[in-house]
Amino acid sequence: METAEEKQQQQSTTTDYPSVKISIPSEVIEDILSRLPVQSTLRFRSVSKPWLSLISHPSFTKLHFTRSTRTALFISAYDHSTRQQHLLSAPRDGGPVSHLLTIDDASVHDITQAQHLNGLVLFSSVKLFSAYNHDKAFLLNPSTHKFFKLPDPCIDRKGRVSYLFGFDESRNEHKVLMIRQLRNPTTYEIRIFSMSTYSWRKIDAEPPVGFTWDRLGVYINISVCVNSVIHLMCRGDLPFPILAFDLRTEMFSVINTPQVSTPDEDPCIIKINGCIGVVFFDYNRVMENNEMHIWILQDYENHVWVRETIAFTEPWAELGYPFPRDSVNMDEIIFCSTKMSGNVTSLLVYNKIRRSFKPLQFTSGHQFPFSRALRFTLAKCYVESMMTL
């Protein structure tokens, strides 16, 4: 004879309950996915075909980037023992590095530069002691670990080449500006690489009135792009001019920098808070006063410059002669120093609001072990993006 408890158990096992199907609106799914880190979002492509279609669509890529608040660091390091240049990424707040790409046949004397826009990085390496064009340029997305090498724009490979990164807002397109210096006689050739056609195009661009090409110098390895205009520093008499190339009109113009006393070295241009910043470097003055000045172009239309004074909390030389290279976000500036080497390397980050420095330390990851022969040469900050190449 069955007990009441046994009857209840039997009923619970034999009764068929209706299955409940939960349906989440596609708008909600898109909203959630667009707020996740890049690597997490990419993994969700394997959930289903509808999710794959959603995440792969260009409109989702754009939405994800507009909501992205995550930044990370792009780092390059040269290995003396293997003559290789390693491109790495690291978390925004420090930690183990990840390997992106290795470039063979590198030299400690190569001029390297990394420029970033919308989550993409243009890395270029140019031989210093060579009359021929032994250059290499790569476009990378460090978040997706995708990259490709730019095709060689020159047939005869003579001359010295500089690559400058820009974004044409009118066409919603990334472009690379190439300036090649030819000698005997000295002339300049200008080409544009388009991401829509994946090809180079030679243009005939005249210098601005009163400007001569020789003020560009032999190498141009630092530039910033603001409002579809690529800006690069020039040399010569004071005030130092900034040569501006508008990607929309493909025309050059000149912006004058503030009148300052003659520095020991050529000024450096960086981007701060979406604005142009210029560092007028005077070695003796920095050593004596333990501070550095950055002029920021706050009003682009009216050419209004504002000076930012950065005071070092410790002697500049003991810190490894740190120099500003990039901005992390609206309030922070990255300083690179000669101490960027060893098993644990660090950067200094200056906070404009607190007017203080903090170190960021990076360690060897399982993908890329450090060695004593490794020397870190560049560090840039980029916004995580799903942008395709």
C-alpha cells in the first residue's frame, strides 16, 4: 500500500509541465552586446547565426565603438639579441603584456612610430642609415589581433619615407599620408593610401604660401590627426610652424605655434583631449626647474594656445628623463622614460586634475617573456574597437 508521500512523488515525476520559452528582443541583445569588451563580444559570434550576423554588421561595430570606454596600451620593444621588433598590447592599468606581431631584420637605429585612431594603430619603421626606402608599415587592430602590411608605394625604393595616419570624417575612412623625400635634386612626393581601395594614389599638393618643403626635415615620424586634418611639426626659424594636411580637400596649410624662447631641441607634437599639444623642450631648463611646459591649442579656429605646466615630484634625471608621448583619456598624459626595460617595466601617467604622477607597471606574460636584451621604445594608448581592416 502506497503512502501519501510516495503518491505525491509519483505524481511529481509523471506530470508534464509546459516548457517556458523566453524570448529576448533583438534590440535588448544588441544593447547588451555593444557594452561588452571586444574579446567577449567576438566570442559570442559562435552562439548562433543571428548573433554572428548582428556582431559582424558594420552598424554594430560603429555602435560598439561609440559606447566603448575601455582603453589599452600599444607597446613596441626591440630585442638586441635577435634584432627583432616586437609589437605588444597591455591592459590600461598595467599587468602582463600580450604579443601582437614580430618584425624581423630590425635595428636599434630604426625610426619607429605608432599612431592610433578609432582603435586602429599605424606602426611604421624606417631605416636611419640608408639612402633607400627600406621601410615597413603595418595597420593593426590590437583588440582583435588583426593586422596587415601596407603595400610598398614606391617602385624604385629611393628616398626616405614617412607615414602619417588620418581619418577622413567626410568619407568615414581611414587614410595614410606618405611623404617621400628624394635627393639630387631634393623634391617631395606625396601619396595617399585609401582603406576603401587598399591602394596608393599620388597627388599634386602645393606647399602653403611662404612655406618651403625643406622645413619638413629628413624624417617625419610624429603627427596627430584632429578634425580630418593631419598635423606635423616643422623646423627652422621661430615660431615653429605646424604643417596641416586636410584629408577632405587634400590641401596644405600652416598653423603658427606660440612664440617661446629657443629650445635645445625641436618641439614635439602630441594629442591631448582631442586637441593639438606642443612640447617645447629645453634640456637645461627642465633639469634646473624640474618642470616641463606643454602648449595646448584650445581654440583651433582662433589659434588660441594655453600653457600647461607639469612639475615632477622627483628629480627628472632620476625618473629616467620622462617625456610626454600620448594622452590616456581627457585628464591623463603618458610619459615614457629611459627606464623602460627589465623584467618589470613602468610608465609614468600624469593626471592633469590632481597634478600628480602614478606609475604603471607591466610584467612578462605567458605569451611573451621578457629578456635582458629587450628595450621598450614606444607606448601609446588606444580605445578598444572591433574596427575591421
